[in-house]
Amino acid sequence: MDVRDDDQSQMFSRPERDRDVMKHWERVLNGEECSSDALRRLIDDSWRRCLNAHVDPSKYQAPPPLSENSLYSLQQKHGDLLSASTPVMAMARDFLAETGTIMVLTDHSGTILSLEGDHATREEGESMNMTPGASWSETACGTNAIGTAIAVRHPVQIHSAEHYCAGIKRWTCSSTVILDPYDSSVLGAIDVSGLHQTYNRHSLALVVATASKIEGRLAKHEMGIRFRLLERCMHRLTHSSGDGVVVFDRRGNPVKTNERAEEALNQLAVGRIGSRRLDIASISLGHATDDGLPAGLQGWIAPEWLEPVFDNGQRIGTLLTIPIFRPRAAHSNAATLVAESAAQEPSKLDCVVGKDPALVESVERARQLSKSNVPVLLLGETGVGKEVFAKGIHDCGSAKSAPFVVVNCGGLSRELLATELFGYADGSFTGARRGGMMGKIEAANGGTLFLDELGEMPLDMQPHLLRVLEEGEIYRLGENAPRKVKFRLITATNRDLRKEVTDGRFRMDLYYRVAVTSIRIPPLRDRLSDIPVLSRALLEKLALHHGVPAPQLSAADLGDLSSYSWPGNVRELRNVLESMLLTGERPRSIIHTDEPQVRGIRPFDTPMHGGEQQMFGIGEVRDSRRLEEAEREAILSAIDGSHGNMALAARSLGIAKSTLYLKLKKFGLDALVERAREVHAKGH
């Protein structure tokens, strides 16, 4: 800009500046090439756009508004925007009345949808058609905050003489665009206007804050529609009779597939489209009306494959079912050979032990998904074996000889996680390894990247991961040149990512990227019938690892193991069995010991997140108070035994010193540390 925005408020208060702006306006209208320190670059550019569009500078009002019926149709079309904006604008009503201003909401073209604010100012605005249904784009009304903000896509403040049309120059207005949280397209604009004496530099901050609130409400609304869409389609996704199923949102973009969708698309690509591959993410149906087919339907899609999805009378999406044509084995020797070969190939997922129907279904789903490269989200509590599933999917896939790289997003600080994922260039920071370091994403090139505890990833790092997934390239820290990467993504979490998105802790666009398909792994307490066979398998594996004979589990042992709720799932069961193997104790004495660190509740770990609290069984909830008392006693004993030496106390407890400090604060034991040190000092 020719004039800095921080000087703008001072210039607006000088009448001589308005005179300079008016002189410049007259020279521009006369076609003279001129420059003035009084004119901002934003205004000069806008005036010249108005000249090129042949806007009449003598206008004193906007074009006549739409008819009542046309306005009603327009408001219905932008119902989501109006619904999100109405309560936000109502909150500003009293402030607007006090300042003699009005707040205006428009659609993406600058047509006014609604107004709020001072009654006298609204009447004044009606004289120049600042009323619902009137267009305030630059081509309709020249330079004004609404039209110019839409033209440049960022907040603007237009004061008095800076307006292009003569009849609007006695007004001052501030506006910014409202962006679609889905694709950042312009949905509309929010504006605060008043007569020139109401100018306030804070009006611009008000419209920016208002637009942000509206965008937040739109995002929450969009998320709710997505959730309802997936809930309504879940049965079809899991019971599709062997066909490929793709769920599209109301905009015509794919949001979820079943495990057979890619196979169906590949079959179509070879047989009908003439292409070797058809990417699910590239398919778009176009926007669908409530009573018709989506606009812009691609030619290879048969109309009978489409089914609208309704909720409360509103179309919220479309279901595409792609039939898979399977030749009979008797007429296809090649197909028979392939099937026999697949049947003879041992599956790495066979290491998942158990016959519970829910577990068997999860294993079968993992085996089916291993044949495609779509992202898979593993859902389950801590300790259920999500990494085992991830490794099994990788080993059963076509790239099983390629790298399988694991990153725990919750076990590292933000800075360490960034370097772990993306790597860094030589000399990018003090202490950097000579020659730089390859990140885990780059190391997984050609293979599989498994991101465990994805819900723990910091919010500001999520856009960088999203860009890698969308662009297929990565930048090492400190480098400007991208590196191409291609990998299969598997993620896992014990959090409810949908709630995390709603609460603003996880990006909606990243959620739909990683959750194309998902597998829910049941907790051990829901498949207690698998305890005997699972326990024997684990004991044999542990005995082989430690080089000792595997003990036999008695009926009483199995009864004790099967009656426990296993909040730590398979991991806790393994720990109990390993302790039994090495100490000779029976499972009952290990499970019901008073030492909390053996019970699998992980009392000395970092505090659990909300999603993890659901791991506790009924028995564990009942005993939680006793466990906390035992944990407190263990900490007291460690502090007393170390005479207040925190490093020794933490070491004896087997936890980090930082975790011990958190526990001291939790139980209010900080003062006891000093007391233990004083007692020790007096004794010496």
C-alpha cells in the first residue's frame, strides 16, 4: 500500500485528506495518470477496476433489490449461512445501536441477505437500497467495503471519499469475507456500515471476529451433517453383498468407502473407462438436489447405481454402489489359479489369536483392506493390539517387502515429533546431525507409515501432514526443495476423533483423509471367551523368548484370568503372564496385588485422556479409590526411602522425574518432600 494501514485512522480524521482523495478521484475519472500519498493502493486498484467495468461514478444508490419471491429463494439457497450468522449478528445488536451502525450479511456475489443494527441508520441506508436483495458488488456500486472485500478476499475498510460512487461517499464501512470451512471458497461477506461520523478503526476487528464465529458455526454444522451421513450409511458400508460402496457428501465429494470399492473401481477402469487406475479421491459427483441426479455426473456412472441419502427431509449425501462382476471359476482358469494361490499364502494376521465374532470380523476386514492402498484408521483402546493389526495389514499387502515405519505421535514433544516425521537438512539448527537426517515419512517411501496415537498430534502440525498426504511430497526442516514420497498410511487412536474435531482439537479435513476406511478392534473384556486360547499362545511365546518351559494353566488360573476386566487389554494380560512365568506366582495373586504398577492401570503414567477413561471395567471403577491410596502410599514410601531425593524416588518407582512431580501435585505431597529432606539433614 502507498499509505500504511496504521496511519489510516489519523488520515481519516483529517478533512484535508478527504479533499485530496476527491481531487485524485476526479483526475482518475478524467483519465489522468497521477499518484497521491493520500490514496491507498487498495483504493486506487479498486477505482481502476470500476473504470474498466464502466461503473457509473454518479450513482447515488445500489440497483433495485430482488423481488420478494427471488429474495426468498436466495435466502433458502444460503440457509446454512443465514442460520450460522443470525445468532452471531444478534449478539452485536446492542453494540450496533449504540454506535449508530448496522451489520450486513451478503452472499458470495455481494447481494444482501439480512441486516441488523441501529433503526435510524437502517432507514438512512434504505434510501440508497442498502436492503435485503440489493447487490453491493463493485460492479453494481463501485468501491465499497462489501464489494471490495469480496474482490480482494481480505478485510477492508472504506471511508467517506474513498467510495467510488458519489452518492455513497458520506458513508464509512468495514467488511471481510466469510470462507467455507470445507474448501475456503467465499460464501459471503459481513459488513459494518454507518454515516461517516461513526468511523471507528475497531469496526474492522469486529467484522473479522464476527466472520470467524460464523465460520466456526458453519464448520460445526458441516461436521454434524457428515456424522449423520456416515451413521445412515454405516449398514450399507458393512453389508454391501460384495459390491463396492462409496459415500459422497452433499457437495458430491467422496467421504467413505467400503473395502471393496477400490476393487470395483479398478475393474471398471480396465473394462469400461479404458484407464489402468481410477483414484477414489478424484471422483466427484457434483452438487445434488433433493429430487434429482447430481450435476456433472461422470459418464461411466450408471444412474441406477446412485441412491440419495436423506435426513429429516434434507438430502445430506449420495450412495454409489458399484457392482463387482466375478467370472465363474469353471470358465476362468486364471481366476481359479489366483484364488488357489491366495488361499495357500499364509497371512501375517493369523498371529491375532481369538475366535470372538467381533475380533474375527476385524481381522477379516483388515485382510481385505490389505489388498488396497486406501488409508486405514485403527480404532481401539490402549493395549488391544493396534500395531499388530497395522503390521498384519502391511505384511498382507503387495508392498510387504518394503519398509514398515512406526511413529508414536503421543510419545514425543512437538519439536521432536516434527524432526522425527519430516527430518531436517544439514545445519538447519544447532546440534543438527552432520548431513541432516531422513524423517520417518521419507523412510516409509514405497512402504507403510503407521502413525500411532494420531489424536495426540499437535493441532499446528496437522496441516503439514495433510499437505504430505495431498501433494505426495515432503520438505525436510530447513530445506526449500520438496522430496516426492509415496506410502500406504495406517493410523491408530484411542480417542474419539469426531469429538476431537467438534472440540477444535483435530482438523476436519485431516480426519476425512485418514478415516477413509476404519477398523474397530474390540477390547479384551468384550471377548473374555478368548482368554484361554490367547493366554496359552502368549505363554508359549514368552517361554520361548526367555528360554524356559511354558507352565500349564489350571482351570482355576483360567477362571481368574477370565473374571478380570483387563483395563490394559492384551498388553496387560501379557504382562501378568510374563510375571507369572518368571516368578512362579499364580495369576490371581498377580492380578489382585496391592502394588498398582502391576495391575495394568498405569498409575504412574502421564494423565489419561478422556477417551482412555472408558477402558476401565466395572470392577476397576469400584476399586479406583483403593488404587489411588496404594499409589499415594508407594510415592510416600519412595520419598521417605530416598530422603527427598526426587531423582532416586522416581528411579525406584520406575517413572520419569517430571511424572513424579505431577503425582506430588495431584496428591498434595509437595510439602512432604521438604520435610523428608529436613529429617535427613537433622539425622546427619
